[in-house]
Amino acid sequence: MTSGSHPEPDHGDGLALIDIAPLLGGSDVDGVARQIDAACRSLGFFRITGHGIAPHLLADLDRLARDFFALPDEDKEPVAMMHAGAAWRGWFPVRGELTSGVPDRKEGLYVGLEHPADHPRVRAGTPLHGANQFPPGGLGLAVLAWLDALRPVADGLMRAIAVGLGLPPTWFEEHLTADPTVLFRIFHYPALPDNEVADEWGVGEHTDYGLLTLLAQDDLGGLEVRTPAGAWIRVPAEPDVLVCNIGDMLDKLTEGRYRSTPHRVRNVSGQGRLSFPYFFDPSWDAEVAPLPLDGSPPADDADRRWDGASVHAWTGRYGDYLSAKVAKVFPELFARVT
């Protein structure tokens, strides 16, 4: 990286690597839950194997996504987000998304669960609800197959998190995720000639908004995570390993026992990098309140957060929290549809 642009991060080989096959098979929920709980209390990021997802699903998704992003922008424009209205689905160009008001050096495709035209929230014009916009070809089918494969993994992880927190395994399913908000992104970080410019990032420092993020990525790397001590570490690039991190709502639920961890991306590989984050969040209308956990929670960390905002001071429906956050990363789009 460019000398003096920012401190060189440490390698992240020490991120916990957890085999969740026993969890998904039902043979050792408690053992896996203890490992996940320890990872959530220490860094908030961990890696998982044993997820059981067929390798060809990611290979197909990667190949078709590369074909799409290799197109000129004018060929991607027919599925641009502006055509989806309040659903906020589809493609955005490089620097079309903001983090803390700064354009990201990435382009992407925004996806969610398919909502038919007669869905009550679609009829009401609720943000982030509606039909997906997919380009011609097989990318849409590959995306939907990937979403179907990830859902059991997300449910299993939330059961383990519940057990680790001393709750019944089905607590989240019964109270927050019976009708989850599921969002998915394909991000392309192009090989721009000046990707090492100081303070310009593929995506700047941020935390995720919901409960849990499951990330698949290619073998190029670029993701960095901030430790509680303030150092940055690199997350290994392993296409067969999913990276999991917790979001703001799990931070709020646990009153900071689990922290949503800041992370960022810079692509200095000299090649186009792809990542595939899957966001598993509370139901749209869910009121997110602290869990009845033992012991005293840590102090609020708003003064150390990337945006200076307290997730613990916020109250209301999750859908309102999410809408306000997405509106900040696409301010022009938000203005157009409101």
C-alpha cells in the first residue's frame, strides 16, 4: 500500500474458525454455541466451515456476477436501482454508494426477498420491499439459489447465539426472525489504478445494521476488521469459508456484550474483487429491546463508534432504523422516491 496512507493491518489468521457441522446436524449445539459466544464477545467476527453449502453454488454465482460487471455501464443501466422505486433493488455504479458521506470505490447489485405486487408492504410503498431487478441470463437464478442455501445456516447460527446467551434455542425465531428482513448484495471492487490513494476505500469504515452478516468472497482479499484495541486486521480470503459478523441490532439486544465490529475494504489486488454479503435481520415491524441477560452490561460505546451514534439510545421498529441507514448511503435515490 502507499507509504503513509494508513497503518499496515495485521494478518487475521487468528480470527476464530468454527466448524458448524455439528450445529446443523443437531449433535453438539452447546459446544458450537460456546465457541460462537466467545467469538462474539471478543471480536464480533469469526469464520465458519461445515456449512454444507454445495461449492458449485458460489462458483456459479461468481462466474455470472463477473460476466455482469464486465459489461459497460450502459448495458447495466436497464436494471439500475432508480428503476425499482422504493424497493431499492438493482445495480448502482462505482461511487454510487456513500459511506459516511464518502463515495465507495465499488459497484453492486442490491437484492432482497422476492415480494409480489400484492404484498401489503409493496402496495404501501414500504422501502426495501418489492421485486428484484436481475439482468438477462442466469444471475437471478444463481442469486436465489444462494439465498435458499444460506437461510438454514443463518437460522442455525441464531439458535447457537441464543444458546450462548442462555436463551431457548428458538428465541430469535419466536420473537424477531419469524419473518426476517433478508437482504443480499453482490459487490464488485474494480481494479482502479489509484486504489491505494489514502483515505479512499472500496467501502469505508462502518458496522452492519441488523443481526448477522454471512459473507462469501473470492480469493483476492481486502476486508479489514478493527479490533477492540483499535488495530486493524486482515480477514483471510477463503472462498470455501464463510465470514460471519454481528450487526447493530445484536449489539443493542445484548447491551454491548456483543459489539457490532467496524470493518472496511480496500482492493489492492490489481484485479476485480467480488464479495457476497447476506444480511439476516429482524422482522421489519419488530421492536428491538434489550434481552433479559445476567450481569451488568458494558458502558455505551457511542464515543468510539465509526458514526458517533449510539445503537442503545435508539428505539422503534427495525424497518425504520434500516430505512434511515440506507437513505444515507443512497441520498439521491432516497430523495427521488420520497
